[in-house]
Amino acid sequence: MKFNQSARFLKDKMERCLEKVKDCSGLFKEEGLKNYEVKELLEDMEKGLGNYIGKIDNLVQFDEEKYTIVQFLNEALKLEYNGIWDYNMYASFIKDPVLASDLKRFGASEAMHALLVADMVRKLGGEPQFNPPQYRREKRLSVKEMLEEHKKGELEAIELLERGMKKFSDPEFQYFIGKIRLDEQEHLKEVSRLLKEYKDLQAIIEVKDYRWRDDYAGDEKDRPWVE
């Protein structure tokens, strides 16, 4: 089963390579280049990749549900990384030590989720797509606005996980995603509590240029941000 999944993702990579080759061929013609060795190389690559893609389709029986599950998990991984980023970023700039500690705790939980999701993607034969968000610079907002952002993020994560549980019937997937959903629901309760607790706080958070080292994303080469 893992071989079939790996073959399915290999096919995806070859299709992306084929698109790039076609792009290069188009630019070669558009710019009127006369290097015939390059022209022949691009033609051979386009023909060869097309043949290989066709052979994989003919020879390998793909499990499309597991393939789609990996795509879904990578979407979930994006949200987990947004959560890690936001919680740690705001914790670094907020002056209230108790609230900062809560945010760091939430960020650590999201980081563990990201590690588990990435491991599940690899187990299914896929590659984790971390897709980190862009750096936020010179941002000003109130504590209430910051917590409302977190609440919105938790709701978005829960909604995505529940859609996945409705769509995919695989028992292992159901159990795995169900546990993460419970954690996100608990986060939502705690963020809602913090919103009530800090609703009258007038403090403004000023976010400067921020870099964060991810200690949960596997090998260093896989980490989106390393200082």
C-alpha cells in the first residue's frame, strides 16, 4: 500500500516537472533561441516524462482515498503551522507573563499536532507541505483583537477537521483526526475564557520583525524557519 501511495506522489512530481519542461519550451520558442541541443533536450524530456506518467497509470493501482487523505492532512498542517506561528509570535511581544505563558502552551500543543500530522503524511507515502505563513511586520492590535484572531483560527481548524471526518471513512484516520479535534476544541474553550478575562484590557501589542525556530518539524532541512 505504501508503495502505491509513493508511486502516486511520484506521478504528481513528474506531472509538475512536465509542466515546467513545457514552460521552458514555450520560453525557448518565444525568445527565438537557436541552441538546438537545448531544443532537442527539452523535446526528449517532454516525451520521456509523458511516457513514464502513462506507464505508471497503466501499471500501478492507486488508492485515491488515501491520496486524498494526504492532501487533506497537508491542508490541516498549514493551519497547525499558522497556529504555531501566531501563538509564539504574540507570546514574544505581549507583556502580561500569564497570558504569554498560555499562548506559548497553545503553540507547543499545535507544534505537537504538526509533528503528528507530518508523521501520518509520511506513513501514507506522501510528503509534508509545511507552507509557513509570511512574516508579519510592524503590526499593532489590542489584546482582545489578538485573542479574537486566535478564536477564529481555532474555529477554522475545527471546521476543517470535522469536514475531514465526514468525508473519509478510514478508521485510523477517524481516530487520529478525532483526537486532534478534541484538543482544538479545548483550545477554543480556553481562548474564549481568555477573551472574557481580558476583554477590558486596553494594552496594545506591537509586533516587530519576528523569527522563530521550529523544534518540532523533523530534521533541520525540513524546518521552514531556522535562525
